[in-house]
Amino acid sequence: MRAGRDLPAAIIVGVGLGLIIVVPLYAARPLWIVVVCAAVSVGMFELVRALRLSGRNVGLAPLAVGAAAMPAVAYVTGVSGLMVMLAVTVLVAIAWRLTSGGDDHLLLDVSAAAFCAAYVGLPAGFTALLSSPPDGPRRVTAFLATAVASDIGGYAAGVLSGGRHKLAPNVSPGKSWEGFAGSTIACVLVASVAMAGTLHAAIWQGMVLGLAVVCTATVGDLGESLLKRDIGVKDMGTLLPGHGGIMDRLDSVLCTAPVAWLLITAFVPSS
């Protein structure tokens, strides 16, 4: 969420997205996996469409299907299945490009296809892995609450302080060091409470998670900003009023998911 957006619409959509995530997560985890698969499939559509604007010949069908399959496979089979599905998706996407004709920019197109699979489908698989243990919903809640705290804390601190000291003006002019400080405080506080209160972890473990998340979330946000700047688009899509597209909401979450899975798995034994 950034200054200049339609804030009331963004809040309404944000609450709606939260309900779409939380209700199936706690009521029926297979349905939660369906939600994740649908979200990453739409996100892949937005990413491929944006890359095509930059001249890349990338196959939508193999990437959208592969991205949707990765969380489901990860949930059922674990890390090994996720890696196999990633490899299958990349190989099928490469085969699609090789059979689509034309040798111009072949290496760039193949690299773009591999990037799409690793950027969207792979981290979504780690989100599914977080939900696999018996206490999976609480693990996912700790992860998502901390990621959301980064966004809200950064937005609030940036607006209240005026955001005078720019973090990366050539990539994302709206990002400021004041906002980053707000994100850090919010992430550490939320992660500490979530880890201690819901997963019975130590406070210091929650603090480590919070510090890790603020870094990965910021990198994810800046990375997509750089990608959009290179392509020449403001948002990846228009599906979510006040937010942009699905990928505009998933950028920091996807970058954070593997690190959150690694830390939460290390800190909290599966019960």
C-alpha cells in the first residue's frame, strides 16, 4: 500500500482478502490450498502479460498451470515434490518456447520463463509447506501477519514522517528510510507476539523472524518496482481496487515465504 492510493478502497479490499485467506485456512486447509493455487495462477497471468509488453515470448499456459500446481504438490509431497514440480514447469515452458517458432531472443525468452516459475510458483510452494503441519494455520498466520505488518508499518511511518530520506529513489520514489524504520518496528513487534502467543516460541525467535521479514519484504517490493519500471507499467494489474493487481500484493509475500518457512520450521518443531 502506498501513499496516493485510494485508501478506503484499499482497506476494504484488504479486509476482504484477509477473510478469503483466514476462513479456509482454519476451516478447510485443502480449500486454502485451492485459494493459494488460484492466486498464483492469476499472478502468473499478470507477470507473463507484463513481460510480453517488454517483448518477451513467454508461454502463459505451462507457467500458469505449473505455478498453480506447485503449492498443491508441495502440500502433498513436501520440499522434494516442490523442486520436481519447479523443474517440470521450467522444462515444459522451455519446450513451449522452442516449438513456438522464431530464434530471436531465444535465450532471453527461456530465461524469462525460468524466472517466472521461480519468482511466483516456487515461493508459493513454501507458503503451502508452512500450512502442512498440524499447527500449520498458526504458522501461516504468524508469517502473513508479519508480512502485512511490514507494509502497514512502512506506509504509516512514511506518511506521518513525510518520507524525506528516500530509500531507493531510482527504483521506488515512495520508499523512505523512515518507512523502513516503521516496517522494522512493526515486524519485530508482530512477529514476537505471533511467535510467542500462537506457536509458543521464544521472544528472541520472533524478533529474528521480524527482522528477516522486513528485509525480504522490502527486497520483494523493490524488486517488483524495478521490474515494473523496466517494463514501463505502474501496476501489474487492476483486479484489486486501491492495490493494483494480485502481483502487486504478492511481491513482498512471495519473497518472504521461503525465509519464513525456514525460520519457523527451525524455531518451532512440528507438532
